[in-house]
Amino acid sequence: MDRGGCQMNGGGGGGGDGSGPDRHGTITLEDLESFSEDQLSDSGNGSLEEEGETMEEDEDSDRLLHYWQDVARGHQVEVSQDMAEPIQQLTTNNQGRSQREHIPFTLLTRKEKCGELLYEKRHYEKGHWACITMREDTYEQSICYGFMRIMRYICQQNSLGNYLGMTLPIVTVVRTDENHSVISHDVTVAYYLPAEHQAQPPQPSDNEVVIEIWPATVVYTRAFSGPTNEVTIINQINAMAELLDSPGVCVNDSFIVAGYTNPAHSNRQNEIWFLERR
């Protein structure tokens, strides 16, 4: 896929938090934060020598890494040792939901039936995104490995050498055939840069992570929960297509899955986005 295919442009191109996957675990960023805090409160007594504090921090980092590794095996995903520092940074820098910036949008309309929200129509402004396109054996593996690469960029592997801040949702761009029956193996994982970095995006150290400007876009979005895999995504795309009054106004072969919880969470909170044609 060419790099331009990552864009959320409503013209046939493509479009967290946390990282590290599982089919039987229920891991979220909140789980990891509380896990870290518990470990720190157990060990911290205000009288440890500096060397001892460093050892405790190393132990906490190892515990978090091992926890992510255990959960990831359910998705046939390996979390390497070099993820220990990004995992620790993401955990300690996100102590509460208020610090996670949500991608800004303007709500245009809501369609309801018998008091139930069917979908929303939103307008997203132009903005900078960090993107990486993966081609693993399964969609789950692609989003997990892709997010870990993005996570390294967020945490330190950028031209500033600093933690950039978490934004939600983390999105993945999926492409299908016109019948919405098969998902391409090429999956793009994308992270919206926080407001303070929009004007001058830090450059990635990973040359496969690219910074793109996605144009302003109108999307039709519907929430769903549970795991995201080839079957559930196809089902969600077809369900959304049936709800739209005029599905022809949307791109027919490129969609976005927006994730608000870890790709590994068994009850993941997601949205399916249809892109309005430009």
C-alpha cells in the first residue's frame, strides 16, 4: 500500500490505547495503571536509598512487561523485552482518564430509533497523524504489532526524545472488497498527535512510522463492544451499511475501526467509521 493510503480522506484511502493482546485476558490501560500503582505503593515507604528505588522501578517494569507478554500470547503476539520502557512510560504518564486527549470533532447529526442511538454523523478537522501499515497473518496481530510500534514513537522514539501524550481513539484502517466479505491483510494503525504537537509534529525514529496530514472528513460512526477481528469487523461493516439511509454517499471499500481500549481487551470499546465521499 502506498503511504497516501493511510489518509482519512473519504476517497478510498484508509484512516488507544494500550498495547499487548489476549483472547482470555481483560487488560486495559486502567488495569495497567492500577497494577503499577499497587506495586509502587507496596514498595515505597519514603526511606529507600536511591539505588533501592531504582531496583524497585526495574522490578515494576519487569512485572508490567511480563503481564503484557502473558496476555499477548492469546493473540499469538510476542511482546519483546525492548517494550519494557515504553510500557512503563505509558503507564506512569497516564494516571487518569483526564490526561488522555480525545480527538476533537463536531457532532452534526444523530440518528435514533425508539430511543436507541443507531449512529452519529461527525466532522473531524484536518490534522497530523502518525501511521504505520502492517501486514501480519491476522488483523489482531497487525493492530497489536502496529500499536507497539506507534507506542514506541509516543513514548520516546521521536525527535524530541520525550513522551508525547496519549490520544483516543487509536484508529485502524481496513480495506475490503466491494461486497464487504474479505478484509485486506494490509492494516494501517494511526495515532492522532496531541494538540500541542499538531503545529510541529516530532519526527519518528522508526522509518516505517510516517507523519501524515489527514484532511477534514465527515464520518458516520456506530459504537460496538467486544473483540475486533476479521469476522466481527465484517459483521459491523454490514450492519452499519444497513442502517445508513444513503450508503452510497460513503466510501465502499475502506473503513476505520476506532478503539478506545486496548486491542487485547475481551470487551473492547470500539466504533466503526464510514467515510463520506469527498
